[in-house]
Amino acid sequence: MESNKNIEQILELYFEGESSLEQEHRLRAYFKGDAVAPHLEKYTALFSAFAKAKKERYTGEINLPRKKAFFPVFSIAASILVIAGLFLFFNNNNRNNNNTNDYGTYKDPEVAALKTKQALFMMGSFIAQSTSKLSALDEFEKTTDKYINTNSNSNNSNNN
Amino acid sequence: MNQKDFLTSVTPFQDKIYRLARRLLTSEEEAQDATQEVLLKLWSKNKQIKKYRNAEAFAMTMTKNYCYDTLKAKRSNNVSLVHSNYRDNSYDTVNDTEVSDSVNWVYKLMKDLPEQQQLILQLRDVEEYTNAEIAEQLGINEGTVRTALSRARKTIREGLLEKHRYGIK
């Protein structure tokens, strides 16, 4: 049990700002107890106020920005995935186009030769068809020859 | 350090941050906002936190700065009200009835102290930091802490004695 004299001394130091934490603990303990001297009772409120103030607790929640914290890692991973995905997709498409040797050609040389022959014959027949019509043009020449004079005749004779 | 580690590491002093803010600011809501804000700032400086010798001291300093800023902003907001002569007297009457209790009277006395003294009294007499720790947190020297502490305690004593005398009368 602290003597009142001790407490008075410590209080004196306390108000001068000279008391140590340990002495202040003793003050707190003293004023918390029931045996407070009547002439010191006025200080009880002070120390009980400090004790009460210390009991206050933070009841709110702490909200930390979750997204922001992981932002760099996730965004980098996601962008790599997207780029890799696009790259593979297009690459695959290109390869599909390039790798199929389907140019509409024949693999068997005999068939190829036959088909070529057929195609050429067809071309030939088209050309023959068109040239056969050209014989009609001879008629024009006969009529022009009739009216063009000796010059053309001599030419003809010269040629002959 | 991930979020869980961070939250565990701040648990020991998150109440201290709240109480300090509660002492300096007017309402519980403001104090909670302050706590949240300070912890958020602390989290954003997560990587540098190891560089600081003492995360707790750093947090207390941040709390002090945050509260000062808030109070300053509020004071500048209040200027317009003062000019239009709308004084809110109801606040004081409410307060007067509240402080009928002598413990609350101490709080009221603490509130009337200059900000720095409030801060130092809170850190020393409620949170029980040493003068050296307080000096580090506030960026002032120990002598200043001791002087301010003495002034704050004496002011409160006077207030208490006055109240006590009224009681007798």
C-alpha cells in the first residue's frame, strides 16, 4: 500500500512532467483502489478517465484494396495469356492454309497427262471452230478484187 | 508481406491509432475514417515498411498528420459559417450536460487543450509511451515533450480543482 506522502510526492513530479512511467503506474494503481485519501480524491477522475480512454477499441473494419494489391501480377498474366492465345490461333490458321497441298492438281502423272490432253483438245476444237468461220471473209476479198484495177491484177500476176 | 500478415502486424496498434484520432477529432465516425485511412496509407507503403525502424511509431506519426490535416480542413470550411453569424450554440449545451460526469469533464478539459498538448497527453497518459518515443513520433525533442506534458497536466488539474470547488459550493 502506498503511503499518501509518497503519492503526493509522485503527483508533484507528475504535474511537472518529471515522473517516470513506473511511477505513473503506481499512481494509476493507487487511484484505482478504494483507499484514496479524501484530499486527493479530486484526481481520481483524471486517472479513471485515462483508464477508460484506453479501453476504447476500433470496431470498424479495415478495408484494404484487394484488386489493387494483386493488379500487376494478374494483369501481366492475363495479357501474356491473351497474346499467346492470339498468336497460337493465327499461327494455326496460317499453317492449316499452307500445309494442305490442295491446289486442285492431280497426284497421278498419267491422269494429269490425260486431263491435260483433254484440255488441250478442247482448246484446239474451240480454235478450229472459230477459224472455220473465217472462210466467210474470202467473199469480201472477191468483191474488192473485182473493182480494184490492174494494179491489183499486176500485183496478182507478179505474185504468181 | 501479404494482407493477412499486414493485418496481424497492425493489430497491436490499430486501437491506439483509433484512440488518438478519437481524442483529436470530434466524432467516432471521423476517428474510424481516420483509422481506416491511416492503415490504408500504411498498407500502400507496405514495401517500405521494413525500412522504418518502428512501424508503430510511423503509424502514430501518420495519424497525427492526418488528424491535423482534417482539423485544418474543417477549420477552413467553418470560416463561412462564422461570417454569417450562425453560431451553433446547441452543441455547447449538449456538451455541458454530457460533462456532468467528472470523467467526461476530464475529456472536455483535454479537448480544450492545444492540439499538441492533447496529442502528448494522450500518448503519454493513455498509451503510456515514453517521452523518447513520443519525441520520435512527433518529430520534436524530449524537452518539448516534457514541458508540453507538464502544461497539459497542470491545465487539467486547474480545471478539475475549479470543478471541485463548484462541487463544494
